[in-house]
Amino acid sequence: MPPMTRTIPLQRTARSQKLLLLNDMIPSLILLATGVGTLLSGTNTKLAIANIVSGGLISVFGVREWRGLSKEHHHRIQWYDVVSGCVIMLDAVMMYKPWKGFQPADLYFALSLFLILKGFSVIKPKGIRLLKISEDGFSIRTGPFFGLRMEWKDVENVSMNGTSLVVSTHEGTKKISLRLVENRDEVYQALLSVVKK
């Protein structure tokens, strides 16, 4: 008999976390480069300084988060997101023109609020990067567009093929990649313990 509902969060590999962080840091490097370029051209000193300070601040917190990736503990507050949100909000304030209707600054405000709330763990994406085991079956989502849902009555066996989870059914096999999942062995053993009962 399958166990009652059980949920296992899928932890990202250190490499995957670093790639995501590098991707997030690209805008800060663009801000720095734009600020330095504007400052050298002497066209808009205030904007140049704002870009340099913004890019520098985000880069500093990005490096701080990079160093924290190797630590075992997890901080409830994600300072990189909070600082990025604050910087984007300051940019939005500088861009905002009260006499105009809808403008790009409105989108910046919305993005900054989202990042700040996400950084303080107020907003959490639901149902993503989770393995859910229930009496009827299981579902696993490794990202917004990648997932697998199966009912126990259809599952004959589960196995690992490299870093992919393979589910054998009456109609064939189904696979889902766990390449970016650190605790893939825990996921496999949890499913295997149910299937073998």
C-alpha cells in the first residue's frame, strides 16, 4: 500500500545554482559597463553614477551569494533578490514621469516588488521542483515546463539511467531528467520503496 502524501523538495546542484546566479548577474555587468561608458562620454553624469552604483551593488551581493552557495545552511532571506529589487525600484523612480500614462517605469515597479517579495520568501513558486507521493500515484516537477505524473496502477518499475529517472509502465517507458537535481538518489529511493511494496 503506497504511503500517505509525502513531498520531497528537489534541491538544485551547486553547478546549476551557479549558472543561474551568473545569468542573473549579467544585467549588473551591463549596468556597470553602460555607466562607465556614459561617464566617459560625459553626456549624463547623474545617470552614469546611478548605473555604476546600481551595477556595483548588485555585483557585490551576487559575489556574496556565490560564496554562500558552498555553505550547507540556507538563508530564509535571499539578499541578492532583495538588493536587485531595491535597485530596480530606484531606477523606476528615476525613470517615472507623473504626467504620462502607462510607461516602462510601471513594469520596473512591478518587477522590483516581485523580486523583493521573492527575496523575503513572501512569494514562492508552488508545485515546482517537487516530488509528491500520494496513495494514488506520484508527480514530479523539475521546472515550469518539465514534469511527470503517474498513477501507481500504471507503474511496473522505476530505475535510473545515468541522471534520468525511468518509469516502466504497461505501455512502455517514460523518462525525466534529474541532471540538475542534487538529491536525485533520495528521489529514486523514495519511489523505489513504494514500487517494491
